[in-house]
Amino acid sequence: MNYTLIVPFYNEEKNISSFNTELINNLKKIDNGKRSLEIIYIDDGSNDETFNELKKLRTNPFETLVIKHRNNLSQSAAINTGLIQSKYENIIIMDGDLQNDSNDLPKMISEFEKGTDMIIGWRKQRKDNFFSKTLPSIIANFIVRLFSKSIVHDHGCAFKIFKKKVIDDFTNWGDFHRLLAARVANNGHHVSEIEVKHNDRIHGNSNYGFGRVLKVFIDLLYLKFFKNYKTQSIYFFGLFSFISFLLSIIFFIYMLALKYFYGTSFILTPLPLLVIFLFMIGLIFLFIGILAQLIINQNSHNTKGEKDIEEKIHFNKN
């Protein structure tokens, strides 16, 4: 089996050398002569020396492609660029901040080759701040399991191996890397998980927190009802849709409280009309988001992501 390993970076200049050294050591363990391996590193518009550090890796013993985005797009956009540029049928994704431990790579590949469509890591012992990262992750994973067919414990783990053929369309899927296992499971593919080590972050900062819970909810909303449409721009319209639905529910509960606790008839307040209005507004924003994304997808589908790439360097196997 052949593998393309995709690693996105954003302002990780101090981690690149150590990450690459550890990764190469572990790739050598699985390079049994029967596997072809390539590495794709994507600098997602960093404003530090990340790209310059990546350019120093020209002596890698494995074929390596280094790509720089013109702007900081997102982790998912960087992964999408890697997928478009990849040439092998199996994909490995890792974070480049050294929190994913590449020493787990051999056992993950071993489990993957036993027969599954995707295997995802489970950071059972997380090395993150509980309130800013672990707690939001627990909430987000609970919501994902509630609304999807996935039973994975840790959807947010970036460490994944999957068959590229199970991914039918990655164009503008929002933060798809966090819901990837759920979407693959919803499409009827087999998803496995395996416990992996999670390291402390030594250099750099994480940008994740409670804000991702709302994004996960919006992604799930579209995944549940319109699973064939993958969006990035849904967050603009999806946020308004979520707020409208939430206010509709709040006013509905308040309307019932007035009726059954204070004896106030529905027709004596404007609440019924307000509830209906807010609910309809929520639906309108929902459909506007889909229509807008379809237009964006149509315009971007044929670009193959090249418009986002500022520079691309290919290092042949040494």
C-alpha cells in the first residue's frame, strides 16, 4: 500500500526541524520496500520563518513536496491543498506542532492495513488545558456523536489515515478535518480508532477553544440535512441561522410559560408571530448559505486549488 502524508503548518518555525526528524525516523520503520511514500508539507500563510525552515528539508530521504499558501486560509484548506496535490491512494494526516507523536505511525498503519476505510487517533490522555481545550472538545465530541452515526471518541484528533477514495468532494467543507470521521461514517464507510500518545505543546500557540463548538454545531446542521453539500461559507449564514433558531426556541418556551403559569393567552402577545418569524428567518439563512456555497463551489471546482498556492517546491527522494 502507498501513502501520502499531509502536514499543515501555521507559524511553527521552531517545530519543523524536530518534527521532520522524528517523522523520517518512523517512516523508515515502515518503508519495507513494498510501500511508496511521499510527504506534503503545507505552509498555510505563516508570518514567521516556517516556509524557510521547510525549504531546508531538501535532503529528505523520501519524496517531499513543500507548498506555501498566499494567505492564511485554514487548517482544512491546507489539508485540502495536500489532497489535491497527493498522488497515492491512502492519506495520512498529522498536526505539525509535535503534539501528535509520529512514533504511533507504525502501529496506526498496521491497524489500517488490517482492513478499514479510516483510522483515527484517540488522545485518551490529553496534554492540554482542560477549560480552554479539553472541555470544548468533550462538548463538541458529544454533539457529533449525538447527531451522526459516528461513535469515535475524539473527532478533533488530527492524526488520521484513510483511503482517498472515500472522500468524494473536499471543496470548501468548512473545518472538515474535525468532522471528517463523522462524515465518512455517515456515508457508510468503516471508521476505526486507536489510542495514541498526545504530547505537550512546546513551541507556538493553539487557536482552538469554545468557539469551535458553535462551528461544529453548524457543520452538523448541514451534515444532517444537506450531507451532499460541503461548505466553508456556511459559518457566515449559519451563524445567523443558529441565532434565529435559538431565539425562536427561547421565545417559544417563554410563550408556553406565560400560558401555563400566568394564564396569558397566546393571542394577547405577539410571541406566536415572533416565534414563527424567527424560525422562518433561520430556514432562509440556512438555504441562502447552501445556495451561496453552490455558486462558490462551481467557480472554484476547476481551479484545483492552484490559485491559493504562492510557491511550490518539489524535493526528489535522496
